[in-house]
Amino acid sequence: MPLETPTIYLDHSAATPVDPRVAEAMAPFLGDRFANPSSIHDAGRQARAAIDASRAAIAALFGARPEEIVFTSGGTESNNLAILGACRAAGTGGKRIVTTAIEHHSVLRPIEYLARHEGFSAEVVGVDRFGLVNLDALEKSIAAGATLVSIQYANNEIGTVQPIAAIAKMVRRARRKSGSNYPLLHVDACQAAGAYPLDMRELGIDLMTVNGAKICGPKGIGILYVRRGVALAPLMFGGSHENGLRPGTENVAGIVGMAEALRLAAEHRPAETARLSRLRDILASEIVARVSGAVVNGHPIFRLPGVLHVSIPGADGEAMLIYLSSRGVHASAGAACDAGSNESSHVLTAIGMAGDRIRGSLRFSLGRNTVESDVRQAAGSLVEVLNILRVPAVDTAKTA
């Protein structure tokens, strides 16, 4: 039988493998320690203690209080709870939301729903060609009055990182001026959680989303940080779990795994950030040197260490991905939840990219298991694929 092609997984922005240490921490709660944490017997109290310890550990990493940590099923639920919950709880506190053109759809679509069905207005602030939000326009929009400002910390497609601490200062100034509890700042930090410290004392934000699937933790578990004093209306009803904001029996194994994943991310962050940045730059250099016309997208400085988004004029992104996958290189065209959509990426459109560059776009996202030979082989495989596809952008002289 022929040998299988080794897999080079470069789609960590979509999902990450569970770290073995995370799986080890979770294992008891997938086996003998299965009890419902709401039960009052010893087994139930052990499960509750595991949740309490995990919540306290996560709060300490975030510079927060344990009661400010709410567990959900993932990033999408956390974003929906933050946006719908904060706006519905505001009552007469206003009916205006400010966001940017490159947010994840789990942010944009709840905002669209509120605008269409619940009387809110939404202002979408533009970004520059690198994906950075226009801070002057954002400040003017916030100063005009808002219930909620929702800004992504790091973009999931092009990797651009926003100046969240500076934006938080804008929001706090507007709140002092309004003399009310609004506007609030919600930050989708799903892509940033593994790459940057998330200390609420330094960032000064009100609501923050984190997803276990992006940090070598389990899927199906997320966090919504809710600053003390921020009112949210629940989306679901039932029990009093998670301060009444998220009814249902808690995912004990997922919660324990999330705490361990965040601990490991914090422990290894400095070294891992430097390592991934170097590998990303090697991959970028290889592609730009070997493929004529290849363009790196996103901000050249303020960007995630492990994300490289490139455009290859004349190529078809879907075809490249299929051929790369046949060679064991797994990448993506952008957000995994948009796969199969016939619509162009709203992120790439917002940064001013034309149709040909959008169609020829690929995202390589590196992770904890990526090594230098992986990125060099991925670049070589891309050149092979483009030659097969007869894309004239390939500089074959440089690949001889």
C-alpha cells in the first residue's frame, strides 16, 4: 500500500488540536467524575469544586473576579450573549451600536438582527487597507452616543490586531460624558487569546469573548467575561446556572480543559509568539520569492504571530486548497464558518481588495505543532499546485 502523505496542518485559526496536557486534565471528568455539579452529594460537590477552581484560575489570568467569568458553548454564543444581552438590558439606555466592517459574522449578524427587528441603529466604521479601524472616525461615532461598541481584538482572516486599550479609553470617556452606564465595550478576543495577555485591569473593557477551540483547548466551550455591574439579558431560560445567564448543566470537562488551555497559553506565550512570528515570516518570504505577484495582506506590524494571508492574482483559492490538501497541506480561504458560501469575504472587501485578489486568497495559520520544515514544504507545495493549475504568476525560474 502507498504511504500516506504526512499532514501539514496550517488552519489553526479555524480549530486547534487539543493539547495532551489539556486532555489529561479533562479525562477524569469524561470518566468516573461524571456527576452533575448541581447535585448535593459528594460526587456532585467534587464536580462543582472543579468548576469553581477553574473559574478562579481563569479569573486570575484575566485580572478579573471569578463571578465575572461566564461559561458558554463557544465564541458564537458568547458574542451573541454579549451583544443581544447588553442591548436588550439597556432599556432606555440607547438604541445605537457601533462596530467595524471586518467583524466576525457572529458579531455582525446579531447586530443586524437588532437593527432589523428591535429598533436599534448600527454604525459600521470602516478600516484601512491593512484592516486597522479608523480611530478618528470611531471616536466620533462613539461620541455621538451608543449603547454598545463591539470591536474584534484580532481579525480571524487577515490577522490584523486592533489597539483595544486605546479604544477602551475612548469608550470610557464617552461613558463619563454621558453620565450613564453606556456605552459598553465588547471585544471578541477569540483569535487573540493565545497570542496576547488579556488583563482586564490593563485593557479596561466591559465584555470579552474567548473560545477554547482556538487555544488548543476543547471545542464546545467558551467564556464571556462580564465586568461587574454590567447588565445582560439572558438568551435562554431554565435554571440559575452561570448567574442566570446561561441555564443548563455545565460542561465540567470542557471548563476544566479551558482553564488548563489558558494556563498553558499564558505560560508559553512569549516564546511561542517569537517562534510563530519567525515561522510566519519564513513562509511569507518563501511565497513572495517563489510566486510572482503574490501579495501579503493585513497589517505589516500589528498582526497575529501565526497568521499569514496571501493573494495570488490569476489563481482560484478553492482549487489551490483542494490541490494543497491532496499534498497533505491543510490551509483555508478564510473563516471556516463561511465555507461553502458564494459570497466574497466581507473582510477582504472592506480592506479594498478587488475580485481577482479575493478569489486568489489563502490563509495559512500556524500553531503549536508547526515546525520550520512544515512552512518550507507548504511553500514548495503551493508552487507545485500553481504549476499544475497553469497559473502564470508562478516564477518557475526561482523554483528550479
